[in-house]
Amino acid sequence: DEARRKIAAGDKAWLEEGEFRLTGKRPEPPRPCREPYVIAGISVEARNCGVTVEINGVHTTTVQNNSTTGIITGGLQKGANPVIITPDTTTATSAKEPAEISLTVFIRTAPAAKPVPFWSWKTEATPWPARYDRSIFVKSLNLR
């Protein structure tokens, strides 16, 4: 409520916070990707930290002290789908609260079906490495 009052009063300090600060860099153009074997979505949650998740070298999601859900650019391919998880503990907002990252990948098993969890991962106790290399393996799916 206090933040809303400040904004209503014309305070724009919140625009200087990390997630709103402009870098001056243009975003990288999208990389070409193969037709997906299965369309998939991802949910990323970063508590008291930040994280960048890259899937198949095509899809990238960055989250800081927040969560997001979206479609994976290029979907998932049949076989191995490399996942690079890069934590960022420099964006911590509280020294008392433990940092935690969790990811869930969802797929649809039929065109009109609700998405179902297919793969999930979360951090273990800190200290974390600078990077986690994981893989999502997709076998043949009956998607009819």
C-alpha cells in the first residue's frame, strides 16, 4: 500500500530497481530453432536470488526475486534437451531468508489437454555452483 501511495504521489524511484533499469543494450535477435517435437512451457521461481535458464541454446528466461511462466521457445526436441541454470545470489533481498530456485516444465499430452508437469528441478543447500548443467530427455510420446 505504501508503494502505491508513493507511485500515486509521483515517486519514480522504483524504476531504478534492477528489473526495471534499462541497460542500453538491444536484445539479442531470436536464434533460429527447429520445429518442436512437443510444445512445452516452463515455470521458474527464484526466491531471494536471481536465475537465468537456457534450454536447447534457444530459449532463455531470467528471473530475479520473482516467478514467471511461459512457453519454451522452440519447445522440446525428441532426445536430450540441454538445460543451463545460472544462479545469481547477488540479487538477494534478505540475509535471513534462504535462497531457492525451482523449475517445472509442462507439456500437453493431447491438443486440448491441460498441461501436465513433465520435469522439475530445484536447488539444494548453498553454496551453489556458478552453473548447473542438466538435461530434459524426451522419449517417444503419444500426442494424439
